[in-house]
Amino acid sequence: MLKSTLVVVAVSIAAGATIRASAFAIFAFLVVTALGGVIMLKGSSLTEAVVSCVEVLVLMEICYLAGLFAFSLWHIQKRRKKNSITERSHVTGKRPHG
């Protein structure tokens, strides 16, 4: 279960940086449905399967939001750096290199 949790966390964080929320919602629903099926096939009760699926879904959503937040911060910093280089070229009259 730990390995699958780590995979879910990594995929959710990466998804936060790359895909839209609606696509992630569909992806999360499919993953949680498949996980619920596997838990049920292992012989667990329906209640245990539902609780495990809700836990994984909450973890996926938190990691998605963390990835989205981190990517947004990185993108803002990148844009600020680019704008500061552009502003300096207007002040000095020289073009930025690179």
C-alpha cells in the first residue's frame, strides 16, 4: 500500500503542474474506482473499501493542489525574472543576451 501511495502522490503532484482540474477529476475517479475494485477482490468489506478509496481520493486532491500551487509559484518567479531582465535593457539601452 505504501508503494501505491507514493505513486499516487507523485502522479498527483505532476498532474497539478500539467493538466486541468476536470481531466484530473476524471483520472482520480478512475484510479479510485480501480483501487476500490482491487480492495474488494482482496476480500475486504465494502465499508473498508469505501473508506480506503476516500482516503486515497483526498490524498490525490491535496497533492494535486500542492503541485498546482508549486507550479504557479515557479511560473510567477520565472516571469518576474524575465521581466526584470527586460526592464534593465530599457534602462541601459542594451539588449539582453540569450
